[in-house]
Amino acid sequence: MENNRLILDVLEGKDVERTPVWLMRQAGRYMSEYRKIREKVSFLELCKTPELACEVTLQPLKAFKLDAAILFSDILVPIEPMGVDLEFTPAPVIANPVRNPQDVQRLKPVDPEEELPFVLEAVRLIKDNIEVPLIGFAGAPFTLACYMVEGSGSKNFLEIKTLMHKNPDAFFELMEKVTESTYRYLQAQINNGCSIVQVFDTWAGILSPSDYKTFVYPFVEKLVNKLENAHIIYFAKDSTTFYKDIKKLNCAGLGVDWKIALNDAADLLDNKFVLQGNLDPAVLFADQKTIADEIDRIISEAKDIKGHIFNLGHGILPKTPVENVKFMVDYVKEKTADA
Ligand code: CP3
């Protein structure tokens, strides 16, 4: 069971003996243990097989003694039962993107217990095998809508922006459906054992502050206000220009990318949130002296903020040297331990 409550204590505003650390995308291709499993099964099969998803979730915990586990899955897994055909090649590709009001109409809200039982089974299995809190996650409504409408990643996001500006009624209906599905999906993860949930708004940063406020923020707010019985961390990449809105969110933690110092982020946010971040994942390709210097800088920038969870500013990159990941985790723990 949960012997190590550091991350929960930080999110609850308690004093802790050192800074907790975990990594976005901590299970994945940079680990040979992961690649070995992926030789045998496709990525989606891995997500849909609870025993394997559990095994992969545990791999980085065993290798680096992290302070939290994160469910192994993908933000796009719950859009399949909504009626979207999904493939990973390894980047996601959707054969039938949502492009018009009829497409939006056809989408069904998710029933997680019926349609995503393998995720909830994975959550229960992982819970039985860890001593740290389990983080569940989902894509934020806008980021999921981006994939559903674009059909893949995108450079200029013209399809979603066109839907938003030319057909706002259809856009809002899509956002309502995705928000309701995401709420049900996250609440089911919580009900099955996740004590923290992270909401990934990877693509929010493509918008102007005014479009973020009109088209995105209200749905994040609704989602955060509906969820019960877990700590929520909202991670929006490239979002410092939205902080006037984001600071009204009723969540405990906020993920911060590397484009702003944590103390400056805390100032803009009235020091309202525990901040999570914010090492540039590319720094892990440097030598260990450089990594140590960057960690020292982040720790010192975080010293007066409400609370700090050490993490990267975005997901770990596939070719990251494993020995540097181990070095980083050990170094954060050693440097932040009460002197
Ligand atoms: O953190 C963890 O260990 C949990 C696992 C996790 C994955 N994806 C596994 C994955 C999490 C939290 C995600 C979130 C995710 N997925 C996001 C939001 C966070 C972010 O990075 O911005 C997004 C945008 C996606 C969509 C996605 N999934 C993309 C763009 C890709 C392809 C690019 C890539 O990194 O390969 C994926 C595939 C994916 N999701 C892989 C993994 C381990 C690689 C699949 C493989 O094994 O080939």
C-alpha cells in the first residue's frame, strides 16, 4: 500500500522532508525493458492488456525509485469507443476525423466500466503492486478535440481552428461531449484507485489568449469542478499567456513547461498552486554536470513557491540515456533532502 505519501503531502500543502519526483511519460521507449515487451505486442494491445500495462507501469519505479506511478495508457484510448478509428504508427492516426456537425452528432459519450474495463482493471492491478500513489490521466477536452478533428498531430491546426471559428456550435457540442466523456473516464480511474489525476492539455498553446478563454478554459473548469476524491494536476503546454484564466482553476497542482522559471510562474499565479516541473527533457542528453546545474537552478527557483513536484517540462524523449534519468532522480532526492 501507499507507504510513500510525499507527493500527496505536497499536494495537500503539508511540509515534506524532500521534493517528490516523477516523470511525464516515465514508461516508454527509452527503457530496454519496455522495448522488449513492445517487440511482442502493438502499443494499443499493450494498453488493452492489464497485466502488461501493469508490468510496464512498474518498470520505471523499479529502475529509478520514483515517488509516483502513472497508469500506462494513452490520452487517445478513450476516444475509440466514442466512435473514432484509432491507430498508432507510432504517431496516432485517425481514419475518420470529425469534420462537420454530422460527425459531431455521431460521437457517443464513453461508458468507462463497459467500454474501457481493461484500463480500470490495470488501475486495480497496479494499485496492488505499488507503495507510491498512482496517477491517472486523460487528455484535456481541447487536446482530445484537436486529435479527433485533425486526425493526427498537426503543424498549423487549421481543421480544428476552422471548426472553432466557422462552426462554433458544432465545436462547442464536440467539447461538451469530450468533457463529459473525460469526466466519466477520470472519475472511474479515481474510483478504482488513482489518488491523483493529471489532465494533459498539450495543444492549448496553439491558441490566442482570447480563444483559450472562450473555447477552452470553460471546459477545463467544468471538468475540474466535477471531479471528486482526487488531487488534480492540470498541465497545459505553452500556456503562460493564459495564466490570468488558469489561476482561477480549482485544482491543487499545475504542470509547468521549461519556458518560464517556477518562481515567475508562481508570481503570475498568485502562488496558488503546487507547481510541477520543469526541466527541459533535452537537458537529459547533456553531461551529468550540466544536468546537475540545471536541477540546482530549478530547485532554487522553486524554494519559495507553495509546493514543488520535480518533473520534466514535457514527456521524456524516446532516446534519453537511462543512466542520466537515474542520475537526475537520485540527484533531486539528495539535493532536496532536509539538511
Ligand atoms: O507517462 C507515462 O508513462 C504514461 C504513458 C503515456 C503515454 N502517452 C504513452 C505513450 C502518457 C501519459 C501519454 C500521454 C499522451 N499521449 C499525450 C499528452 C502528453 C504529451 O506528451 O504531450 C499525447 C499528446 C499523446 C499522444 C501520443 N501518443 C503521441 C503524439 C504518440 C506518438 C509519439 C510518440 O511519443 O511516440 C503517442 C504514442 C505513445 N504514447 C507511446 C507511449 C509510450 C509510444 C508508443 C510506442 O511504444 O511505440
